Amino acid sequence: MTDVHCHVRWQEWDIEDWVAHFTALGVDRVWALAWESWWRRMRGEYELPTGDVEEAAAAHPELFVPFCCIDPREADFDARFDYYIEQGFRGFGEVKLRLRVDNDDVQRIYARCGEVGWPVLFHMDRCLQPGGQWYMANVERLEPMLRKYPDTVFIGHGPGWWAEISGDADEVKTAYPSGPVADGGRLPRLLHEYDNLYADISAGSGHNALSRDLDFGRQFVIDLQDRLLYGTDNHDTQHIELLRAMDLPTEVFEKVTERNARRLVP
Ligand SMILES: [Zn+2]
């Protein structure tokens, strides 16, 4: 299996802890993601530096697939991007910036990733009340990007992304909506309409979206079996347990846990 969402120094764990964990689980490829943000750096808040990813991939090249993250507002964005190409990086993420998903600076990422064939994995959070925390908002602004950058693979993740599985997302102003999924969600529509869009099921947000209404969740996985990617973002096993409990056709399970990820990063 491939886990598409791991941070190598995160949740009190270091590189070797993750290696032991994934080996025990039977996960043999892991996308190692960074999280850099100029805004956080200026505020003295922690980041998940690309240098940690580089270290993990150098120590365990058979396991970790390195993804870089560079804040596109930095003057050395292009120079660092070129450096990571040379170093054998395979993708970009996670992009979790206090910027709109269609911001001009952020579009530098989409443009460059489209040129080199790297998927872009982003975290989206809606602004639920004035002064609230948000990232890469909102899904309405994503659609023009999917059209403008058809050669770029976009992978969505996070509470503001997964809330859109349901057609009542605008009325339900919570990060982790519960209960039945309403028809007409923007997320299923976009996934059906744009073949350069994927979804990463990691974290509490992805698990919640697929389990809040299990009948819907199982059918969603089957319908979108070519666009969903297994990931955890954590060291619990709730995602694989959920997929197993869905009793999916073997081909669907294999696509979500392995083949889709291998196609995006051969
Ligand atoms: Zn993450």
C-alpha cells in the first residue's frame, strides 16, 4: 500500500518511528510531505520543513517519496523548486497557506507543477466565523484553477474540502459535519467533472466524510475509485479499518490504497 499523507517529524514521532510503523502495517511507499509558510515563520510558529523530508528520503529512499513545500511569496521560490527537481523530489505539498486557492502567488505552484508533472496536495479550511482560521479557501475558487491548469494534478484534503462532500455545506458551519450527506455536494461534482482532481482521505476530515453516512461513503468510494487516495496524516489506523469495513470490491480497494498513487507518482 501507499500512504499519501505523512509528515516525518510530527505527532511526537521521528523518522525511524514512522519507518517501523509503516513496515508493521504493510505500507511500502509513503509520500513525505512538508509544510512551509512564510506567514507562520514571521509569527514564530512551527513549520514542517522540506529539509526534514529530504533527510527521511535520503535515509529510506525505498520507502519515502519526497514532496517539497515552498511558500510562493519567497524570492527564492524558483531556485528552490529547481533544486528539489534535481534532488529527485516527486511532488509538492502540502500547500496550507493563509491565501485564497486562486491567489496569484499560489498559482506559481500550479504552473510549475504542471510543467514537471508533480501533483499538488493542498489543505483547505473554510472561514466559519469572522476571525476564524482558514486556509486555501474556498472550493468555489478552485474550479477556475482546474480549468486554467489542466496539466496539473490537484489533490484536496482537509475539513474545508471534505465538508463539500455534502450539498448543505454552506448551511452547516462546522469543521466536521455529521449525519447524512445531502445530494448536490460540490466535491463529488468537481471530482466527476475534472480528471485532474483527486482527493486524499487522510486525517479526521477524510475519515469523517466517508463515515458520517456509511452507505453514501461506500458508494462514493466505488463511484470515484480512480480519484481517491489512501493516506493517514497521523499514526492511527482508522482509515484502513474504515476501507476494510466497507467490504469493497478488491479492485476498488487496490486502486484507493495503491494503484492511483502509483499512477500519479510512478
Ligand atoms: Zn498534513
